[in-house]
Amino acid sequence: MSNYLTSSRVNISLLQEGAAKDLINLLDKCDGPKVIILDEGLTRPIGLIATYSLLREHDVKEVFILNTGKLSNFREKVKNVIFITRPFLTHMDMICDNIHKENQDDLKQREYHLFFVPTRSLLCEKRLERKGVLGNFVLIEEFRCFLFPLENDLMSMEMNDCYKELSLENDPTCLYRVAQAIVSLEDLYGRIGRVTGKGPVVKQVWELVSKISLEPRKTNSKANRNYKTIDHLVLIDRSVDLMTPMATQLTFEGLIDELFGIDCCTVELPADKFVSEEDNVNMLTSKKIVLNSNDEIFAETRNKHFNAVLMNLSKRAKHITSEYDENRSGKTVQEMKQLVSRLPYMLALKKQLSTYTTVAGLIKELTDKTSFRDLINVQQELILGIESDKVLPQIEDLISNKFDLITVLRLICMQSAVNSGLKQKTLEYYKREIIQVYGFKHLITMTHLEKSGLIKIQANSRSYAVCRRLLNLDVYEMSEVDPDDINYVYGIYAPLSVRLIQHISKSDSKVLSDVLPLLPGPIVEHVNSEVDQATNNSFLADSQKVVLVFFIGGCTFAEISALRFLSSLEDSTIEYVIATTNITNGNSFIKSLLIPEISKNLNK
């Protein structure tokens, strides 16, 4: 299993090992050679828990992506065809099409199996039955993997449509899965001592957790023994803070996600920027880079403000060069042996340094553009509340020049958030201009943004302005290179969600009593009195508590960096671990709320 997942009080590699074991147990139920037909959205998440070599050890000959049409010609003769998919009706239609187009000989010789991730669906099975293929399946099972391990302090459910399902479709299915994910974490890491939550859906989630917890646990569940690793669970509903995802992230990892998009720890960048002498330029179209703390250079820079990254990379380059030159000048046999033993490590560092310097260069090309700087200036003026209560001339100019629509919508959503809504006249103006310039179809777009709460009519209360003052969300003085507060992740803005978590973790009742009533949704407070007192005493003696933060509806890399910054402070008594339904940014968040026909035609 991955070594980089183990360097935390909450050993995330246990999650990886458990999921891999469950998957292998399912595969071993299908005796003989097998191929896997995998839902495309699961390719990278499954890759986080099971390598291709591990699958090969269990007689998996090939892996294909689920699509319509006839199944691919397999290189080897196989007995078992295993479909692994999320419970979506569109995927059931693809599977039906695959089986209908199989020839009679293959249908007789092969056995078909279906594994739902994370839970099976009666609706999906009815669709298979209606289309006449349910009887073809020898085995229908669940691969109950609710969380995928991304980092030693980060887990994701990879449910990118969670907020849309809740706000637009009124579908609470994802809440049940969040509750199941929390229960599965208790099975691995023991009972959670205390729970605090805020937002419209957190009460539902905790009630579901309480009900599921009454069911019999696994025989090896640590929850049965009142064992405790996680002291405090903080549940944050994304709708409590819709401002943060709309702002542009300014950390290294955050900007990679904003500009190029990170999918399950992987980013694809133009290959020609990374071509070396031994590479064939004609063979490469894009380069995939896996972003995790397994790379020492990325682990050092990922959470830094971008302006500090190039300086850090330059220092590292000088240090590696001087260390190499110093070691190479050694004359004794012992010194030469030391050089040889360190050479692979130094060469690996040099390669990483080259990669991330190139990535930083690509980002700098884009962030140096006047349009990007102007955008950041507008956002900072909105954060500070400078003349943000009327139609903004900067947004007017962007619309009239038919600038990228997602960027325009992000600014309008930010304006709505900082003013606790838009005046009726201002909102109508923006609607009219967007429809006239970008097309009538975007009437649906604006309707969806209103229904999801990203844009709303201004109420009498200005709750955000009060929260900004009480939580100190806009900090004028900051150091990008050596920050002393979390505001560096967005420039002058400290994420409301993280400030809230900060005060909840410290049980700052004075601030919370003033702030929490201003935010939407109920407050959840629960203390688990059943946790063994001896366990409590041992944790009281420890210098740090573990706080698990669970974002329902997604979180950004900048928020993750802010929580890591809080954990790293010298006087910190808290270690934060993050779980989320998905990782998002302003672009992907808004696009997830649009109808597919519009979303796929918008620029990334």
C-alpha cells in the first residue's frame, strides 16, 4: 500500500487496504480469467486503491471503459465479464447495449457480473429487468467503498453532483451515503467523541448516522470496543459558505486546479512543455502528473501561495546543486559510497524539481496576463465590500465583451454572497444582459443558480457583513512567503468555512453564539458519552486532538491548505483530517449546476 498515506494520526492507508481487500474478495468470487468493464468516472478512484498489477494477480486480464456498442475484442479468452459501475440509469443502458450486441457463442461461454459502487440500486436493477438482461448476470454485488484515499489527511467520496442533487433535484440519496461513510470511518478508527455541525442538511446526516449505528457492526469494527482515534467530527454544509468556492484560489495546488483541473490527484498538461531528449514528441499529446505527497517537492509547495512557490523552487534547485557538487568532491572511499547511495534520491528530486518548475511556469504565463490580474482585483474589491451593492461596471464590461461566462457568473455569485443577495433591479439587469449576449438558453442557467442559492434577492439582514467582521474574514496585512494566517490562500480573504471550523474546534462560544444564528440551517451538537473513560484520559494526555472535518457539497484545495496551515502552527493542539463529498472550484461548481447541454459547450 502507499507509504505517503501513513504519516498521520489517522492512518488513511487502513482505508486503502480495507477497500482493496473488499474489491479483491469480490473479484475472487468470479472464478477464472476475467475482464473488468469500468465506469469511466471510477477509473482514477479505483486506481487509488488497487493497482493494475494487483488486479493481474487475481486473474484480471484486461480493463476497459464502459461505453455503448459491442464489447471490445479481448486479447485472451475469458470466462468472466465484470461490470463495475455507479448506480446510474445511463450506465445501465450502456450495459444493456453491451450485452444485447454480444453474439450467441459469447453469451453461452461467458458469465456476466455486476458490482455497484458503493451500493446497489433497485431502480437500476428494474431498468436491467425491463430491458431483458437482468437474467444474464450470475452475480450482482456491492463494492461498498464510500471514501477514496487521496492524501494522508484527505478522503473524498468523489460524488461531484452532490450539491446539485440536494439543491436542484431534492434528492437526498447522497446524504445517506455520507452517513454510511461516517459509520465506515467509525468501524476503521473507532467511535467519534464529539460531533458539531452547521447547515440545512447536517441534522439529517447525523440522524441517519445514529440510525445506521444501531445496526450490528462488523465483527472487527473498532466501534464495538469504544476505541477512539477521532476526537471531534465537524460537519459543514457547503450552503453555509457559498462565497469561498467562487473566489480564485491562490495556492499552488489551488491554481493548478483552477487553470487545468485536477481529477482524483491527476492533472493533464500539454506534453510538449515536458518533452526531454529521450521522448518522442509525436507520440505525446498530454502529460499526466500524479499530484500527491509522495513527491517531496510537491509536498513542500502545494499549500504555499503561488508567489512563494517560484522562490521555494529556486532555493531547492540551488540546494540540490550545491549538495551534489559537495558530495562529488569527496575523495575518500566512504564519501564516494555515500554519494552513490544518495544518487538515486538526488536524481529523483532533480526530476521532480524540473516537473514542478515547468508546471509553475505554465501557471505564471496565465497569471501574468492583465485579464487575470484584473479579475483578482475585482474579487478583492468584492471581498472588501467596495461599492458592491450595485451593478458593477467591471462585470458589465466583461459581459459586453462576451468574456468567459463561467468567470462572469462567479463574480455575480460573489457579489450576491458578500451582500447577502442582490437588489431586484441589479439581478434583473444581469439576467437581461446575459440572455441578450450569451443566448436565451441561459435563462435556465440563471434560474438554476437562483434555485441553488448562489444568487438570491437581497433580504433586510446583512448577515455576511456581520460574519466578515466577527470572524475577521478580510485581512489587509499578509505575507505571501511567510504567512501567519489562513487568509493567504485567497489573498486577503480567510475562508468563512475554515474560520468557522477554527472557532468550533476551539469551542469559542463567545464568537459562535453570535455567528452561528446568522448562517443557514440548524446546529448539531452531540457528545458520545459511551466512549471509554480510559480512552478519553489517554487522549487528554496527548498534546494534539484529531478533528475530522466533513464537507457536504464539496470543498476547495485552498480550504484544505488553510486547514493544513492551522495544523502546522507551532502552538496548534489540533490535527485536522478532511473528508469531503468531492473537491471543487468555482468553475466546476457552477458547471455542475448547469444542464449537460450547456455545461459541455462551455470552456473549461
